[in-house]
Amino acid sequence: MQLLASLLALTVAFLAQDLPKELLPPKPEPQRVLAKVDGQPIRASDVEPFLWDWRGAEVLNDLISYRTVLAYARKEGVTVTAEEIREELNKQLGEVLANEPKGEDVDARIRREGFPRSRLWLRVHSQLLVDRMLLRSFDPANFVKVSTIVVRKDGDDADAVAAAAAKAKDLHERLTKGLAWADALKEVTDDARVLSSQGAIGWKLLSAFSTSTAAELRALKLGGITKPSLTANGFQIFRLDAVGSEAKGAELQELKALYLFSERPALLRRIQEAIPVEVAR
């Protein structure tokens, strides 16, 4: 326990240099009375051993995650400013307040949930660094907006798969000869939501498609359709509705958000593999 306490104390002291001073309140003197019960004091020195026992591992894990991202970002030459962190932190806190009654004390609220500003600062700092590293490889041309027609299989046996494949091939041939997309949809589904949206599934990374379908989508003109391909949903035909290279404004921001959501897990795995961590036992 003493070794863990020492490790945490040293880590927090080092990290405190990266935080605005107001985010980390000063450590209370051991004899400071925090409360009284039936006239008997509960001092800071009474509380501290329980904090290490109850929350020590949780704090250590957060600090390890934070320092790991910082170390990797330093190797990549990526930084963010304190002002950028503060701006994002305030934005996120504003979103919390937007859903709360007027007059709600946001700091009291986030402390109750175990996320005071100091902890949020570390998480926001990490998030901004991860996102900045990812956005260096962001290319909107790798996105397409598509709609789809799904011909579902009635089973997994050979006959069911062959029947679905034949139906999808027939639909594709008739679409290329002028069959309306909406009419083709009606042949495979009566789902009102799918019909009203015309089978739209929105923006997707090209890497989400099979190699052959992705190549088709790259070569198509707007409104063009792909050959049927077997997916987990059945045999799918995709229609190209828009290309990411032409996205602007809010739509371009949407693509960035989708890219970050899709790629963060893989980058975090690479960071964990690249940065050694030794935890004292």
C-alpha cells in the first residue's frame, strides 16, 4: 500500500504541472477537521487511507492512460494548448448544464459522479491529442454516402443462398435497365421506415465494404449502383448518393466525427502496444 501511495503521489505531483492550479485543490493538513460526529472529529488523516484503498487503483489507471497518450503524442510531435483544452472542457460542461435545471451547480454535479474538473481535464487533453493524431490521416475522399437494397436469405443452406443470389442478380439487371430504385425496394421489403428513407444508410468509410464493392463505389458516378455482394445482412446492392471529396461545412464535420469514432479504438490499441507501462505491485 505504501509503495502504491508513493507512486501515486509522485505521479500526481508531476501531472499537476500540466494542470491549471485552480483545478487541483491543496491537500488538507493531516489534522484538519473535515466533519464531527457526536462531537468527535473526522480529520483529513482519517480519510486518506480509505481514499487510497477505495480509489487508488481507479486514479492510477486514469493517470496511466493519460501519461501513455502523452508519451505517444510526444513521439509523434503532436500537442494541444491549455486554451484548447479549456475550450473543449467548457463545451462539454455546457452540454451537461443544458440538460439540468437552472441554477444547478455543475461542479457539485460532476463531483458527485466522480468527475471533477481535474479528472475531466486529463480526459479532454487525451481525447484532443488522440483526435489530432488521427485527423492527420483523415481524407474525406475515403467516404461515400450510399443507399442499399438488401435481398435477405431465407436460410443458410445452399438452396436459400442461391435463391437470394438469383433474386439480387435479377434486381440488379432490371435496375440497370431502368427499374426505379423505389420500386425495387418494394420488392424486397414492406418496412415503412426503409421505404420512406429509400434505403439510405448515410456516410460510410470505403474500408467498411468488401474490396470489390469499394472499388466499384470509387469508380461510379453519382446515382450509379454496385453489383450484388454478400454481406452479413444478405445480398446487397449499393447506390452511390454522394462522395466525401465534395463534402463541405456541417457535412464535412460529420465525416470527421465518423472517422474519429471509427478509428479511435485502433489508435488506442497501437498506443498501448507502443508505450511500456510498469505497475508496482
